[in-house]
Amino acid sequence: MAVTIAEQQNPGVNFSHSNSFSSPLCLTFDGITGGTEVKQLLVTNTDLTDTLTNLQVSISAPANSNYNFLTIRTKKEEADSWQTGLLNINENLTPGGQLSFWVEFTVANNTVVQNIKNLNFDITWTVL
């Protein structure tokens, strides 16, 4: 059983095929002004028989990075409030099913120009 993650606008380019994902996202910020980028991501259940539930998504900077200027927030629906930390998705994801969520990346102003890449995406779930 596996899930994939991709950008909603480019669903054929998956991040990975296991619980820990290496992200092809590359975000560039002008450090003088700072800024925010928002991405809608798509999770697909690639298993042919199992329904998944209680998905938990965690996004973090690589362990050896110096991304202390970066704030990452998530939300399930576009109208929801942004939250930091673990995103809990309490929906059933049937075989072949998809769901999306939103991620906001913010860099404070008065930093150097930043190219952010190699973010860690971790997903856990329960099989029904």
C-alpha cells in the first residue's frame, strides 16, 4: 500500500511513493521583502484494496538546513484557518481516491535571497 503526493496543478509529477517524501518543490524568495507562497497538494491512495483513514501530514525543513527563517503552515480546505504542526485529515481515502490540502511557506523580510528545496513530507495513516 502506498500514497503519492503531487502538486494539484501538476498531478502526474509525484513527490515519492512511500511514507517519507522528498519534495521536488523549489521555492525562491527575495529576502529583502520576504514573501509567501501557497501550494495546493494532492494525496492519492495508490492501493487497490485498502481504504486509508486518519491521515497525518508533517512538513519540515531538512535536518541539516539553516531554514530557521521559514514558517510552514497547513490547512485542509481553502476556507480553513492556517495551522502549524501536524495536519490531521479525518477522511476516508478509498482505493484510487484523492484528497487535497494547502501548504503556506513564508519567509520573513530582511533575510538573504532564499532558495528553499528538499523539504520533508511525512504521512502516516490507518488502514480500515
